[in-house]
Amino acid sequence: MNHLADSTSPYLLQHANNPVNWYPWGAEALQKAKDENKLILVSIGYSACHWCHVMEHESFEDEKVAAVMNEYFVCIKVDREERPDVDQIYMSAVQLMTGRGGWPLNCICLPDQRPIYGGTYFRKNEWTSLLFNLADFYKQKPEEAEEYAVRLTEGIQQYESVAFVKDQPAYTKDDLESIINNWKRYFDKTEGGLGTAPKFPMPNNWQCLMRYAHLAKDENVAGAVKLTLHKMAFGGIYDHIGGGFARYAVDGRWHVPHFEKMLYDNAQLISLYAEAFTWNPDPLYKKVVDEIISFSLRELTSREFGFYSALDADSEGKEGKFYIFTKTDIEQILGQDTELFCIYYHITDDGNWEEEQSNVLFRRESDEDLAKKLGLPVNELLKKIEASRQKVFEARSHRVRPGLDNKILASWNGLMLKGLCDAYRAFNNPQYLDIALKNAAFILDNLLTNEGRLSRIHKKSTIKKVSPPAGGGDLERASVDWAEAIAFLDDYANITDAFIALYEVTFDEQWLNHAKKLTDQAIDHYYDKDNGIFFYTANDDEQLIARKSEIMDGVTPASNSVMARNIKKLGLLFDDEQYHAIADQLLANIVPQIAKYPSAYSNWIMLILEQVFGTYEIAITGNNFDSTRAEMENNYVPNKIILGGTKGSLPLLRDKFGAVTQLFICKDKTCGLPVLTVTEALKQIVV
């Protein structure tokens, strides 16, 4: 055993029996490097990462390679999902050095943590040779190593930074059109998505483009969104047997997935397909949402309704083995029903991916087209396929399952809670709201400290009955040990976003009050008012070699963009000018960056959309507020917030309560006359 045996991270525990003398990131390892004047080897990954497993098997389990690592380096293993702050710094370093990044991420640093070299996956011989060369370089040329470290650290500190913009710009439809026209050049008009292989779902990109298409009446963009949603749902990136999306497709046709399933992807894809259904009520979207939620409940949910992080790509040491089938496999399961199932999911004797005779299931034809081709009624086709799918699902459930990463992360639970609220908003399914409320209760009980701050990671060992700190606290519920709690800006941003969404589907003001408290904590501990940006780490967290800000949207939206949109909504809901000022400054600082790379700023662009087209504040009060809210949600109005109920303290709701159900449409601090029906209310909404 090395020093990882007591870790709670499944990823670190996977390496606990390596001959490498791994340490977790922490004071012990960092001090050892200084005391012994040794280079630090920081190796970063996550439990569902296929190539992380490959490098472990090839290098970190090899006694000879481990001997080199132990002799010349202090070796530190980092779970990027637990310590994204550490990952951010060394990912920036590797991107500056190589122009690319990914995981496993391996960085060689001076004893004071400043990097001098890095990369991603290395083959065993290449890795060993590199380690010898770097150890010798540090011994023979320490001054040159210091020069590298100085230049690289300066680059890290400047990477993804923005300048303060003093003058608040005006935003126009022409600005938006220019941004989107630049983006259009990257649309794949045949297979959907952006660019070529590999292809990531990028839910926030397509949500932004969907909203733009609707508000700007751009049919070209609308077509690209519909094509992408359809191709992803039909592709092999989607698990047609058990539901849920893999992290990305390695090809340009969404056919062959990188098989790991991440909570953050699936949570956002629930939101995307649910919103898309309200925009364009395609039954495929509803099916996808229901199947992702079913998958998540079945495989990613704790007894307490916290959501786990991921399923591995590998099982039995083989990538995708749980998910792929030969035609012989299907014949053994389905017998005489084999042929129809194989036609539907393109399963062949030869196979359709790299492993001989193995198939990744995917679709091409619509149910209507295929039924017509086969001479079957559509209902009969679907009935037969569903019966066969259930049999294949049952047979697959007896296979060795991919590994589960059972970390429960605040940030990703926020994304999932938001997804459930969006699903309830679109489909009015009470089960979705029930799960959402249970998850929200879990967050309050397990991820919130007595001081009102978040803990990123749910660790059962830190959840206990405690005496509150000075100033009071809640003795009645179990709470996180504040001494061990650490959280990052994305935790605050995504939980706040989810609590605002939960208010909008319940009109229970406790969720808005929680959202406001978390936002105020974030402003107190993360906001740099001199530069008008949020840091990713708190002002009382461990100080690393750089204090970074996350501004570019990627597979998840940047924490700064989520905070900006949250604060703008809260400014409207609480009529708070300070919130408006912070949100406006955040956006002003980012706008100069957007035009050259729109896909990296999609969440910011949604904030510009709200500035240009305005935000409708829809208040629904009276005894039938909930059924009226549900009816209103059947109409696609992406630039809105919705509030109401039979009681409440929000400024916009004052003097608007009564037994009769009424709707008030407000915008720019002006409300129209109250109306009694959704039809009448929609006449006051102009798109």
C-alpha cells in the first residue's frame, strides 16, 4: 500500500496498490518535495477515464517504472473531479506547452509546485526515458529549470484571464447575428454537431443556439439544432438499451462512443432535450429525457437521493465490453425475433466497430420510414422492438458491470437537479419533481455547512451531528464538518442555478432564499470586485501557484457564466441593483472575447440574448397557480423568469395575491394589465 489507501476518491483507490509511492495532494507530499529537493510528479485523472487505466496498467503497475518514479520524484495522484483547482493549473500548463490537453494529465514540477514539463498519455518506454531525462536536467541545469518554471507560471497566471471593461456596452441584434454567423461555419450540416471527430454533445452550445433560433427566427440555426439532437439520439453515443449518453463519439457520425457515462453530461442533456420538446414537440425528445432519468435513478442514485459521478468505460479490463453485442449474442437472447432487432439497430455478422463481429447499436431510419420499408404498422414495429429491447436489457444486466464512481459532487448534483426541474417544467410529470425535491433535501442536509457554505464532496465520514460554530447553527440536522469542507465556484454556481429552477416549478420561496444566501457567500469569498470577475477558489482556500478564473464554457458551462446568469435572475427576482451591476460587469468583461470563438462562450451568449430581447417576468397568483403555471410552460418563452403562488415576499408579487388566478406579464420594470388566461397573457409577449 502507498499513501492512497485512506482516500475516499474511487480514482485514487484504484492506484492504492500500485508500486508507485503515490501521495494524495496535500501538505505531507508538498513538504516532502521541499525537504528532499525532489521534483514533483503530478498525475491527474478520473475513475471513468479509459486512457488513465491504460497508463496505469502499462506504467504505474510496472515495478521497474515505479522504481524510477520513486527514486527521483515525489509522486502525487489527483482526482480531477475532487480537485478541479489543481487540474485547472496543470491543464493550463500542458496546453501552453503542447497546444492540447486531456487525461491522464502528467506534469513535472519543481519542489515548489511550479511546472517545467507536462503531457497527457505516455507509452511505457517513452515515459521512463522522459523521467530519466527530466531528473538529469534538474540535477545538471537547475537554473534553466527555474527559468522554464518562471515563464510557464507567468503564462498560467495570464491564461484565461480578462481585462476590466470600464464602459458598459450596448448589445444589439446585429452583434448577435455577427457572433452566430461566425459559429455557423463550424456546423456539420450532414451529421450534426460541430466540426469533425471527435464529437462531444456540448449541451450548452445547442441550448444557446436553440434559443437564438427561436428569438431571432433563424431557420438555418433551427435546422442545425434539430439535426444535432436527432443524430445524437440515434447514434451509438446513446445507450439504446439502458438509456443515457456516453461522454463523446470518437468518429464524426456519433457512432462509436468513448463509453464512460458522466453525470454532468446526462444532467445537461435532460435539460436540453426537455427544453427542445417545448420548442419543437418531437416524441423522440420526450423518450430520451425519460430514459436518461430512468438510467440515472437506476445506476447513479444513492439511497439518500444524491447522484453519483460516473460509470467507467471499461468492464473486465475491456473498453465498452458491457455495451457491445455480436449478432450471435442477440440470436441467443431473442431467437426468432433477432432479424428485426438487428435491422433496427444495425447489428451485423461482421460487426460495425473496431472489434471483430462486435456491434455498437445505432439507428438511422425513422420508425415511420422503417415500418413502411418492412410493411409493418408503426405501432406493431415499436411494440416488437420494445419487447426485444427489454429482453436484451435483462440479459445485459447479468454481465460484469462497468465500475461506478460513487463520489457525490455538489456541482454535478446541481446540474442534475436543474435537469429534473427542466424535465418537470416540460412534461409536468410529478415523479420528476419528487426526485428533484429529494435531491434538494439531500444537498441541504449533506453538502451545506453550519456556516452556510458548500462542501464539494459528500463524504459519509464527515457527516455527523456537531455542535455549531460561534454564531449559531442548526443542531437538528446532520451537517458537514466545516473544518473539512472545500468547494469551488462551480459548486455555488450550479447549486444556485438549480435552486432558482426549483423555485420556478414550485413557487416555494425557501429555494430562492437558499439561492440568494449561496450567491452572497460566493460574492464574499470568490468575487474580485476590482477586476469584475469571480475566482474559481475561495479567498480562504489553499493558495496554489495561481488563483484562476473559469470563463470559457466547455462540456459544462463556465462557473463565471453560470454565476452571471444566476445573479441577473436574482437581481430581477429581488429587485437588487447590486446584483444587476455585478452581472453587467461580468458580461462586459467577457464580450470582447466572444466573437472569435463563440462555442466557448455559449452561456455568455444566452445572457446577451436576454439583454437584447429582454426578460419577461411572469407572475401567476391565485388558487390555481400551479395548473396555470403548467399551462404556461407548454409555450416556449426562453427569455423569462416565472414566479407566483398564493403568498410570497418578492417585490414583484406585492399586492398581486387573491383567490382569483391571474397572470401578470412584466418587463423592464413595467407590468401589463392582469389577465385571467394563458392565451391572453401570451398576447403580451412579443418575440
